[in-house]
Amino acid sequence: MTMFNGINTSASALTSQRLRMDVVSSNIANADSTRGRMVDGEWEPYRRKMVAMEPKQDFKSHLNRAAITSENTGNGVQVSRIVDDQTPFKQVFQPEHPDANEEGYVELPNVDPLKEMVDMMSATRSYEANVTALDAHKNLLLKALEIGR
């Protein structure tokens, strides 16, 4: 374990949570976008995005290393991919809308603002917890430097 391992772990979590907040912000911004992308010559509504995270080190190698050595700290997290939510689109009857089909229904994005706010609060709390851990680690290092004076 290096002296800066805790800082590197918190930094990876901060980076991942910031990206998660960016994706949630994008979802909220596009909650009413009926033209998200072109599929087979027709517009498809914006599809909700989600962030998938994973540990930088897989569990098996981490377990093997911890069994052999006394070193048992992780290396943080990383964003493995951003995936599209495959839940169906909402349909609303609005015959005057330019994107309405022949029956008068408009497909709206599968973004639920309530769900996005819960994700945003979760990402914010996780971000704050990692800032606190980073600050505690920094204070520990500063106290260690004061011992040498």
C-alpha cells in the first residue's frame, strides 16, 4: 500500500460520480426530446442513459492478493460503460404534435424525472462522502509530516 493509495481511490470515485451526475443531467435535459436519434429513417425519442461502474481490480485477483500479502486495499472504481435503458417509451395522445403518428400518439423518452432526482441525490451523497474521505486522508498525511518537525 502506497502513501497515496487512499487519495487515488477517492479520486477514482470522484471522477466516476461526476460522470454519473453528468449523465443524469443529460437525461433530465432530454426528458422531452422526441428526436433523440435516427433509426431506419425515422426519429426515435431520447433513450435514458445509465452509468455502469466496476472495481478497477476484479474481485478474484484482489482476493488472491489479499490472501498472499497483507496488502488488502482496493484500487478504486471505474466506469465500465454507459448503457441505454431499454424500458419502453411513453406514448401520449397529442395529434397536433409534429412527431405524432397516424393515430395521433407521440412517443416520449423513457426518462422519469423522479428516478433521475434519486440517482442525482445518490451520486451527490457518494461524491460528498468521497470528498470527506479524501480530506481525512489529506489531514492524516499532514499530521504525519508534523511528527517529523
